[in-house]
Amino acid sequence: MQLVKISKGGSGGGGGVTQIIAGTGISISPVGGTGVVTVCSSGGTAPIVVVGSGTASTIRCGVGNLAAAACSMSIGGCTNVVTSDSPFASIVGGSNNTICCSTYTSISGGCLNCVNVSDFGAISGGCKNIITGANTDFSTIGGGCLNLVCTRTGTIGGGTCNLASGGNATIAGGSLNCVINGEGSIGGGEQNMVCSSSAISGGVCNFACGNCGFIGGGTCNVLKCCFSSVVGGCDNKALGNFSVVLGGACSCAFCDCSIVYGSGNRVCGCNSAILGGCGNLVVSGSHCASILGGSGNQVGPLAIVGGGCGNNAGGNSAVVGGGKNNAATQDAGVLGGSDNSAGTQYSFIGGGLNNCTVSSTGSTNRCSTIGGGDGNVICQAVGFIGGGGSNKMICTGTASEGFSVISGGFGNCTCSNRTIIVGGCQNCILTSAKGSIIVGGDVNAVRCGSCYSIVGGGCSNEVCQNSCFSFIGGGNSNCVASSASSIVAGNINCITAINSFIGSACGGFIDNTRYGFIGTGETNQVCNDSRYAYIGNGVSNVIECKHYYSSVLNGEGNQFNGCCSCYGRIANGLNNCVTNCGSLYNSILNGIGNEIGINAPYSTILNGSCNLLRSTSYAISSGICTCNVRFGQRVHASAATFGGYGNSQYFDVVLTRTTSNATPTNMFLDGSSALFATQGNKMYTVNIKAQGFDVNESFIGQDLFAIFTTDVSNVVTRQHRSRYANYESVDAAFVIGDIDVVAGTGTINIQVTGNSGVTTYWLAYMWGVEMIKPEPS
């Protein structure tokens, strides 16, 4: 309910009162001429709220309240007093509450509460709570009974008979709790004491006298050093700086930065921990040691025992995870199992039974690992055995050797450095074969001196002596007897050539060469110094006799033989052959019985049967029984054979020439010397499209048609020639004598005549049919 509304005049409301309006059921009366008003109930004359004795103060009249200080207020309850030396103080309700010598202080309610000499102090309620002292400003009591704050910025939330006497002290609640030094706190509980800047959350009879410490709860726990904690439990002690007792009973953290939990555990080394169990010990001087649990375990400096019984991590930085009667020497570890011994520095045993790491005479053999199993032994440096039984690593030299792995299996053995056996049975890597790997299988071997070799699996596969960098993926009875060669899989494959490869084949053989390749198939061979040769698939394909960079992609019985037919390719087919010298960069793409013979570089047989291509370059053949002998010629035949009367083959060629005079001259297939050669007893039907142009782009061209025949002696006679199209530029200054096709001696020649002193470039495309004619009777 609104009692009054007071309006002020002047700019910003800073002038005098101009209007007072009574609320509903309220009457307002002036008092004398002083400008003081009283607020009374409707129809009554007795005032409710009146001006107190202090300047601009307010009280609830008639109930014994006193507001004697300037701008003070005592407007609720009864017998509440704000003394004259407490300006801006207020008591809102309750009874017999007092504010004395305190500025900007308040009591919200309750009874017999007192704030004395505490600016900005506050008591929210409760009974017989007191804030008092020479320097108790900004202190607070939330409620409760008989609580006392006698420090600056102290706080008691509630409870009974609590005392906050240190600066910035806090007690949230509880009974008979005491903070007697600066910045300490108690959350609750009974008879807890903090005499430093520490905290007790609760519990009974806990004591904290180290700075920045913490007790979470429990009974009769003690914290005596700085930055330490007791989380709970009974009769636990944190006696080192930065130490922690997590709980349990009768456990003690004697040294700095130590942690303990459980029953009867003792930590006597700095930066050490026991996290559970019973009767465990970190021995005196064993700094940075840990026991996670178990019974009767013991650790030395920097060591760890995870649990179990009777384990001893006695060496510096040793670890025993658990199990029974396991032992670890300096910097070594045993995770579990029984009667395991990590007897070399930086070694580790995961579990199992009777596994050990040992040193040999003159060698320290450090940094080895056994994952588990039974009866495994490492006598190498930096060795690893994952598991299995009776696997062994044998040291054959100095302490710098080792770095080997046996993942598992039975009876596997390595005698070399940096080797790996993943699994299997009775696999073996012999001496001086460092860096070698056997993945699995049975009775596979890497022999002496075969460094950095691999056997993936299978049975009875072998990398022979002194065959470094070699690989056998799997299969049966495969053999590599040279360096840097590989057999992926299959049976009875053999490589005796360096840097060679067999994929997955049967009876594949690469011999006396280098960089040979057989992808798959059966009884394929690369041999006799055919370097960089490739057989992709098929049966009984052969590349031999220095056919460098040659390849057979597929098929059966295909061959590169003779000598030096380099960079050739047979893509597929049956019994195709590239043979003899000089056949470089040629190809047979498919077909049966096709042959590229002597001196036919850059030539191709596309498909068909019994095609012959020889003594030419840059030629292409297809069809059946074609014969291609011209430079750059393409031929195709579809007859049963090009050896019988009336049979024919289609051909086309390109000819070029450059002239600078008016003398008729021949055009060439290769631009310099190769004419279109004829063969005896043939008829040629040809079409020619020829053109010449100069640097000014003036040009002349002609289309010609001709028929030629040859006799059995290859004498050429022109039977017919005609021009059926002429075209030239409009530049009258460009005059060319002629373009013609004439018979030569065993050739058909396209002749051109240019201009003197003008460089002219000539191009001709000639195509037609070559037919075998009957011999004259």
C-alpha cells in the first residue's frame, strides 16, 4: 500500500517539496512550522513513523526504537537502537538489536544481535550474534545463535557458538567451529579449528594449521603444513607441504608433495603416493614413488607398484603393475603375472610366467620388452617379444645391437639386429641379416647376410644368403637369391636377378638380368640381360637377349628374342614375336603369329594374324598377313592372306619436302631421303592430295589420281595419271611450275617444282591399295 507521494520542484528534482499526497487510508498532518510531517492511520491521530532524534532519521514510534544518528533508521520491531555514532545505519525489524559506532551497517531482524565498531557490517537475523572489534568492517552474520565475528570482512553464515577472528575468515555453519587466523574457512561440522588460511568443509574435531590447506571431513584428521589436504577418513595426517590424504584410516603423508589413501599405509618419500591397500610402504628417501594398492608391496625412488602381493619395485624408476612375487630392477617394469623378472635396465614384462630379460657377457641389453607368454627370453638390447612360447632373441655382438621384435608364435628365433618375426612356428632370421622381417607362416628363413629382407608368410620360403633388400610375400617354396628383388605369392617362383619382381605366379623365373618384372601367370621368363623387361600375365611368355624396357602384357607363347629390340611391347595374343636387331619402340597389340622383324623401329601391328613388319620405321599394320616395309606407312588387309594373287592391302603415307629453286624434286616419307618403294608384281592405285606454301602464306595445291604397276623385277611403269582438282592463292607473284606423280626406279615419286629464291614448304598425303597381280604366263 502506498503511504505518501512526495513531489519536488526545481531542475532534476533538486528543489523543495511542492506537494505531499496521502495514499489510500492515510492522513498527513503538518507539525508546527518545521516542515516535519507525521504518517498516521486513517481516521487516527497517533503517528506510525516519525522523525528520529538524528538528522534525517526515521523510527517506528511507540515501540521503544531509537535512531539517534544522522540518516539512520529503526522502523520495525521493538526496543531496537541505532546510537548517535552510527550514521546511515538501519534496523529493519526484530527486538533488542543494537548498532553502535558503525556506519552504513544494518540488522535485518532477530533478537539481541549487536554490531559494534563495524562499518558496512550486517546481521541478517538470529539471536545473540555479535560483530565487534577494532577492525571488523564489511563483516556479516547470516543467522544462528551466539556466533561472533571479531575480524574485518569476516563471515558466519549460521550455526551455533562459532567464532571468526581472523581477517577474511568464513564459517558457513555448524557448532563450536573456530577460525582464529586470517582467511581461513569452515563449511560446517563440530569442534573444527582453522588457525591459518586453510579450509575445513565439515566433520568433527579436525585441525588445520597450515596455510592454504584443506580438510574435507571425517574425524580427528590433522593438517600441519602449507598447501596440504585431508579429504576425509579417521586419524589421518598430512605432515608435509603440498601433501594429500584422500581418506582411509591411520594413513600418513610424512613428506612434501605426497599422497596417501587406505589403511596403515605410509609415504616417507617426497612427491610420492600410496592410493590404496594395506600395509604398503614408500621407503624413506624414495622420492616420486607410487603404490596404487595391494598388500605388502614396496617401492624405491621413482618407482611404482600398481597392486598385487609381495611385489618389489626396488630399483630406481622401476614399475610392477601387479601379480605375485614379480621384481623389477632399475628403470625396469613388470605389469603382472607371476615370477617374472625384468632384470635389465629399461626393460618391461607385461605378464605371463617365468619370462625374463637378461644381459649377456659384455653387453647390458637394455630397453627390452616381453608382453606375456611362457618361457620367453630376450638377450638383446631394445628387443620385444609379444607372447607365445619359447621364443628367443640372441645377442651376437655388443650392447649397441638389438632392436628386434618377435610378436608371438612358438619357437621363433632371431640372431640379428633390427629384425621382426610377427608369428608362426620355427621361423628364423640368422646372423648379419639386420632389418629383416618374417610376418608369419612355418619354417620360413632369412639367411645370413640378407639385410633388410622380408618374408610375409607361407611355408618353406627362403631369402637366400647375401640377398639384401629382398621380399617374399607368401606362397610355397619360393626363392629369392639376389638383392632388392620381390616375389609376392605363388609356388616355386625363383629370382636370381637384382631389382626384379614376380607378383603371384607359378614357376616364374627371372635370371641374369636386372629390373625384370613378372606380374602373374605360369612359367613366364625374363632372362639373359633383358633389363627393365615386363611380363604382366599369361603362359610361357619369354623376354630374353637384351630386350631392354620391353613388355608382354598378356597372352601365351609371345616372345622377344634375337637381340636389342628395346622399348617394345606385346599387349596380348598368341605366339607373337619381336625379333632381331634394331626394332626399337615397336608394338604388337593383339593377334596370332604376328612378327616385327629387323630394323623396324617405332612401328606397330594393331591386330590380326601373321602380319609381318620389317625394315621400316614409324609404320602401323593391322588385319591379316599384311607386309609393311615403308617408313611411316599404315597398312590394313582383310583377305585370307596377302601372299596370294588378287589379294590386296590398304595403305596411306605422308610425304614432305622444302624447296628454294625451280628444279623438280622428289618428296620424301621422312622429309629427307625415304621414297615410296614398290615391290615386284604389284599394282598400286593411289590418290594424292599435295600442297605447297611459302612464308607469305601464298599456296598452290593439286589432287591427283594414278595407277602404277610393277613387273616381277620391280620395274615401275605408269599406267595412268590425272589431275582432278587445282587450287592456288590469288597472289600472282607466287608461281609454281608443277606438282606431279611419276615412276622412279623401284619407286613411285611425287615431284614438286618451286620458285628460285623462295623457300616453299610441301606436304602430300597419299593413300591407296596395293594388290598382288598374277604373273604373266
